[in-house]
Amino acid sequence: VWNLIAGTVFFLLWPAMWVDPGGAIKRVVTKAAESGPFRGPALGGNYLLGQSWSGLFYPVTLLYRVTPLVLGCSAIAFYCVGKGFRLRTSQVIPERLSHISAFRLPGLGKPGEGKKWDWKRNLIWLLAYVILFTLVVSIGTKKADRYLLPVYPMLDIMAAVGLCLLVERVARGSRACFGTQNNSPEVGLPGVMMGRGSSWVLVLALAFQAGFSLPGYPYYLSCYNPLAGGARLAPRIVPVGWGEGLDQAARYLNLKEDAADLRVAGEFGEGFAPFFAGETRPWREDSDADIMPWHTTDYAVLYIGELQTNTPSEATVRYFRSLEPQHIV
């Protein structure tokens, strides 16, 4: 069933499959085969610790891309697993939400029947997924931080469980301290989060999480885990830059009197040209006879990714590093 759904969507949403399905699939396979053993400047994703060494590429990338909240709450979840922390016996779905059971949510049997969620076993499976997926993508020669995207939702789930466990533990301590008991049916892992007394935790968690991303607006990809050094240290450790800031470089050049007549050379033309009023030319050399394509342009726009990986060549980057930039974003 899954293959049928995937194949149908693949066909319907890719017009090339309508006219030449064999050719389209062949191009996908051919591209994959060419990308596997490829090594070169375009393989910038392999940059790690200032060199093309990728043994720990994805674990280090993961550390920089998670937020302190996700990292901390995930650690709490597995600390509770190791310490044998036990939740009170209760149904996962509170009574007031029992009508949702008609949708057969995970953890429910027959409509209206609640089952205790085996959070320990599920956490272990989620962790196994994260580890195994990371190992699989590490096999490939070409590496980029986007290839690890599927593990982040799993980490978010683990962090949510850890947050619930933290609140549960705090709630127990409060009841023991003040000698109160909670007889509400809204108890257990999700119930304690749904209770009125703990709703403020959700607000704090959302504010805490947003606090690490909103300052980067509108360039959210420039946000890195501050516990690992943040954006100041990240360029020295992992590849950074997916085009953020190129719009500002274009707007700076648009302020020139003859902006429409300017010619600019840049590696990330697709991220720069839509914002620039003049002509954008490719940065790479097209042939041995054209070793300096930027020589006939008015300006050259260098991006941080090029400086990290010496693109298009080490000599070119070294030459431009010796010059004084007119403007830095």
C-alpha cells in the first residue's frame, strides 16, 4: 500500500514522468551514481573542522542544529529511562478527550478504550532510528547537513517526552512537599501537561524554543546551538551558509547609480540574481581558456561557503582574501 501511494504521488507530481517515465528514472539513477564517488569543490558539505574530513560530520552537525531545549529534554528522557523512573498507572488519553479515540490514535485500541503508552520502549526505538539513520547517511561520500533532516522530528518527540517527565517529577515533588493529592483523571505522562496547573510549562517551553530562532529572522538557517558555540564558532567547525544574506549584498549594489548596468560574478547566482537589478554571471571557470570569468565583471560577491571550501579554486580565494572588501554582510 505504501509503495502504491508513493508511486502514484511520484508520478502525478513530476510532469517528466508523464511524457518520458523511463528517461526520467534513468536520469535519477545516473545522477545518483555520479554523485556517489564525486569529489571536488562542490562537495563543500564535507567540510568539517576546517578540512575535508567527515568521520564525525553528522554527529557534529546534529549538535549544532538542535536547540538547547531539545538537547536538554532529550537527555532528561533517557536519564529517566536509565534510572527506572515510573509513571503512575493511568490511561494516556484523558477522559475529556475520549471522543478523539474514534480516529484510532496511537496507544488506543477500541474506541473509548485507553491504553498505557510504553514510553520507555518507544523512546528506545526513536533513539535507534536516529542512530541507524545517521549511520546510513554517513556511508555516502557526499555529505550535507540537510541529509540529516529526518532525525530532527524524532528528537523533538523525545524532547517532548522528556519535558513531560520533568513536569511529572516536579509535580510529584510539589505534592509531597505540600501534602496534596491530584485525583483528577488527567494524570500520567500527557495528562500532567494538560492540567491547568502545568499549562504554563508549555508557554515557557515555546518561549524558550522561539528565543533561539526568532533572533535570526528572517535567516533561520543561520541559527546554531549556543551550547556548541553558536554562530560565532560554527563557521570554524561545520559548513555554513545556504544563501542567507545574499539579498542584502544585492540591495547594497542596487544603491549604485548605474546598478542596472553592473555585472556581478557570484557562486550563488540563483540566490543573488532575483534581488539584483544588474547582470549576474557564473563564478566558475567554463574552460581552461577562461580562468578568470570574474575579470570582466564590475564586482565579485564571495560567500562564506566558498571561503570554507576554496571554491572555485584555492588560488582564486587566496587572491580575493588579499583584497579589502568594499562591503561585508
